[in-house]
Amino acid sequence: MSNQILLTISILISNRPDTVRKCLDSIQPLLRKVSSELILVDTGCGEQVRGIIEEYTDNIVDFEWCRDFARARNAGLERARGKWFMYMDDDEWFEDVTDIIRFFNSGEYRIYGVGLYAVRNYVSMEGTDYTEMLVGRMIRLEPDIKFIYRIHECFSRAPGKAKRLNAFVHHYSYVYQTEEKAREHARRNISLLLEELQEHPRNMRITLQLAQEYNSLHDREKSLELSLNAISLAGSGPVEEDYCLSSIYGNVINCFMELYSYDEAIEKGEQYIEGPTDKLVKAVIAGRLAIAFVDKENYEKALRYAEFYWKVYQEYLKNRDAFMTFDTPVTNTCFHERKRTPVLGNGVRAAVRCGKAALAWVWFRDMNWQWDIYQLDMGVIREILGRMPQAGEQELAYYDKMCSELVKRPELEEVIVESVMENCRPGKDSDRNAINEAVSHERRSPEFRDRVRAAAAYRNVPSGHWSLKLIRMTAAAFVPDCGIRYTAAEAEETALELWGIREETMPWMKAYDVPGAVRFFGGSFAKVMESMPFPLWEKELTQYFSRHTWKETVWLAEAFTDRQAEDNMHMLAWRAACGISRASAEAAALERRENGGEAPEEMDGYAEMMEGLREFALCRTALCGKIYREEIIRGMRDILPEEDQGAYAILELLERTEAAQYAEAVEPVREIKELLPGLANIMKHCLKWLERQMERQKQESRQAAGEFQVLARQIKARVCALKEAGQYAAALGVVEQLEALLPGDKELQRLREEMGRRLENS
């Protein structure tokens, strides 16, 4: 009994010097501990590899390659003396053969006819990503057993029930250095399979393998056509290897999905899943249907098929051996995480849409969130975040847990933050009245309350991004039941951080009333101004107002003055900048109207423009009063910065226009243009307005002079009437009064002299 050989190991040897030694070394424990023999079939390995294999055995079969793997395998099988036979390739090697050794030395082999182990096919040279295929490459030998098929050869039959062994081989030969190498390999296989199929047109195993080769070439159309023809053929009569037919149904659905023919995938898939397909193929189809129905936004059906897929998966985990007979190239990756994660991702999306957060959490946890970010379905994250504002507290707790898991990866945290910001991004008309009114948050508009409450759904997302900090603080202030507390100091600190990146945060601070939140906790938002040195503050204002209009800052000015004196230096500078922005905006509006052909009296926005200039001038001169001594401002104004000199010139302009001294007002306009070239457009419209006012003055003066002359003639006629009536004294009094208004009038002089003589003679 001790001389009886239990196991023959036969390996095809080709020209693979990089892997042949790994292969042969991996089986040495098996050869030592089990009564066994090694047969190497040399299919043309070359001198280098031949030298290597001769180190391991002299039991070498020379075989002339004839494009037929079955014949090469049979060459080794014919020399076999073992009760069991196992075959391998020289580009694969066992990780551990302990369980195979146990299988034979324990005597367990006596009750089985087939031993199964896994081939781990890697898709990257790093060895981090792979698929596994269960193979029956070890059987109990019986006289009639032989290898069949030119390629993807196998035993002619299985001589008993199968035993899954805890063993696997590494296989890297499907990782090709170039795409062309991969295509070359697939084309070689296709040529052999086409020869086989021509000889056995009703063989479903050959058909399935050929379809898979087309899939590897990404020729889904050819694979689909072949599979549909096979299904039609099977409907017309018996076929060979009919156990593969079920997987061909699955391949049809896979092809439709890869071709984005979702309507066809749904139509055929719902038909096939109820038809003559095995349980594993049904799971394949269900997973695909879950994806297709999410794409069609039919979330109820997507959920139903995802649940079916999950149910079969749980059965598979409990008893994998029950699924061994269903294992084919189509089904063997059904529950691999590379296939499982997308299915469950769409299941999560469907569950979220259907309000089943607990189920979504179960599936979410089973997904592989450590994949390369480009392989992940970001729609899952966006679906979760999109649902959160509508979720109740119990449902929201599950989504919070999902977010906590996701942010462990910085790249996914970025996706979460982007989605949150997109969901909460302020619109152009973000409840402007509610923000600008200085009222308590209990009386704010419904739109504002709804916006803040919706954003508050993200308050527990564990991210330090400024948007989440803003959401947490405003939620704490305006959503009383959110469970977050802030102190005044914490609120001010958050506001200061937001202010530090105000180019990004300004619309958000307005839309979510950050100043109001700070006030709610007893803090002062005005401190943000004082945190910045005044010269830097002025520089920042210049940059800010080059991009924003004064109307966009009214709310913030009110926030600054909430608990801040109007004459604070920072506030004065802010108001001055607002004033210039307002004046510039009005001047630009005048320009547009003028270019549109509107008449001056119809387009006159001068008052609004000058109101902006007034705000600038008053605030800048107030700043000068804080910075310079009074005697410098009175007697040495020309040493002030040009901006401040311009402010005093603006005040002079305003004083003269208010006094209707329009001609005199032209001089300060010219001075302002020299001091502040940036106000040239404003001054242009100011000069136009002054010209109109001066012309109006002339017209009014001419009109008044004409009216007075008419009145004077009437009065002179009255004097003559008094003279004719002999009322010389009364006539003289009227003449003297009229002379005061018309000095040098010769007619009045003559009447006065005449009335004087008559009085003397009377």
C-alpha cells in the first residue's frame, strides 16, 4: 500500500522562465507528504526552461504542439499511475497545499470523485485586485476519463461528487503588458473555439466560452448575437452541455447592460429571471436589473431586485457548496465585491429613495468604499446627502453613520462637502428681506427657516470644512431642537474663520445669517473688522468692491453696526467704500440709459449718485478727523492722501450744488477728476448735470426778466393814471418804489421830475 501512488500531478510546460520555478516549488510539500508523482509535458519550452524543469524530475513527456490543449493534457494523462490526477499550468502556483495534503492523508478522498480549488486571476500586477474561479482540476481517475476540447479543456466527465478544498493558485497571465497582447491572446482562443463550435454547433459550453472571449475584446455586439442565437437554438431541440445555457441567458443581460441598452436589458431580464435559469444566474440578472431600474428612476423595482440579489448572496455565504454546480465564467464573479459593490450601491440609492434607511445601511456597510475613487459610484453619496434634509431623526441617524464612514477617506470627504454645498448653495434671491431685517430668529420668514432647517440635516457630518462649521452654528442658533450648543466665544471664532475666507463664504454668511447666529449666542460679529489691521482692511475693501456692488453689502453693513458705533474706523472705511460703489453703479446706470437714447430728464439718477458720493465724503473726512490734527486739516490739507483731498473736494461740490451755485461747482469737479481719476465717469455725469442746471438757471432768469418788464409797464400805466387824476403824491410814491427795482430807467426819471414839479406848483 505504501508503494501505491495516490496522486499524479501533470503540468504543461511552455516557455515561461519567470513562473515555472514558482509553480514547481509550490507543489513540493504535496509531492513530499502525499504518495505522488510529477509529470511535466514539454510543449516547446526552450533550453532555459528545460534546464529548470530537469532539476525537479526526469519524468518529462516531449509533446509537439498542435494547437490542441486536450491532446497535450492527454499526453500526460496516458503516463499517469496515480489513483487521482491533478493538472496545472506553469504560470500558476499554489499559495498553500495544506488542505490538499489533509484531503489525501486523512482518507477523505475515498468518498469524493472531484477536488475543487480556486484560481485567483489577477487584474493588476500589484496583486490587490482579482477574481476567483472554482475549478475541478483534480479527479479520481477511471479508465474512460480523458481530456476534451482544443481550448479550455476539461475532463470528459466527473466520476463522483465534488469537494471544495481550501486552496488556491495565483494566476497573473491575464495581466497583459499591452492591450494588443490581450487582444492577441483572445484572438488565438477565438480561432480555436470557432473550430470547436463548427464541429459541435449545439455545444453550450463552447458557445459560452466563445462569448466570454468576445467580451474580453469588448465586442459586446458579437457576444450578444452569439448568445441570442444559442438560446434560439436551444429552443429548437436538445443541446450539449446544457448546464451552461443558464449562464448564456445571464450573458445576454450583461451584454445589454454594457451596451447601455437598458430597456432591452429590463425586458429580457424580467423574462429570464422567471424562466429556466439557475439561482446564481438569477442573482446576476437581479443585480443588473437593480442598476437598470435606478437609471430609469423606478426605485421600487430597483429595490425589489436588489433585495432578491441580497437574499441569494446571504444563501451563498451560508452554503457556498450548494452553488458549486452553477459556477461558470458568467456567474463566478456574481458576488465578488467588484460586482457586488455596484449592485449594492444602486440598492442603497433605491432604498434611500424608498425611505428604507436601515436596509440602505446594511448594504452600505457591505460595499467596498476603499476602492479607487474613480471606480466608486458617487451617485450613492449624492443620493444619501440629497435625502437627508427630508429624513426624520431615526432615518437621519443611519445617514449620519454613512457619512462618518465616508469621511474617513479624504477624497470622499471632498465629495460629501461638494454635495452638501450644492444642496445648500444660496440662490441669487436668498430671502433678502429676512436677512436685512434686524429681528429675532423666531419671526424670520418661512423660506429662511426652511433653508436653515434643511441645511441642519448635515450638522453631524464629521467634517472640518467651513461650510459644515457654518451649518452647525446656524443650526444651533435657528433650529432649537438640533442639539448643538455654542458659546459667544465659539460663535465669534467661527465667524472670524468664515470672514477670513469671505470671498468664498460671503453669499453663505448672508443666506444663513451668520451675524444673526453670532448675536443669538451673545457675540458680536463686528469684531471681525477689528481683527484686521486698518491698512489691510482698506486694501481688502478695494479688492472686494472691485467684484461686488454696494447692494450686496447692505446686509453686512447692518451686521457690523449691530453693536458697533457708527464712527468706528473700520466701519467708516466700509461705508465710504459702499458709497463709492453706489455712486459708480448709478453712474454706470446713467451711462446705459444715455446710450439707450433716453432723454436727460427721464434718466436723471444724479441724486442717487450724489448720495453715494456724500456717504463716501462724509465717512472719509470723519476718518481724517480721527487720524489728523484739526490744524492740519484746516491749513495743510494738501498733504493728505489724494483720496482724502478728493473727499473734501466732494463736500465742497455738494455745498455749492445745494446752494444752487452751479457755475462755482464746476471747479471742485475738475479738482476731483485730478485727485481721483477712478471717479472720472461719475464726474462726467456730474458735469452734464451741472450744465443742465446752469442752462435751466439762465432760462429761468430770462423768463423772470420778461415777466418783470410786463409788470413794469403796467405799473407805469398806473402812474400815468394817477397823474391824470391829479394824485401827484401817490404817483410819485409808486415811481420811487419802481425805481428801486429798475435803476437808471429814463422814463421813471422823467415821471419823478414831473411829479415833483407839479407838487411844488400845487
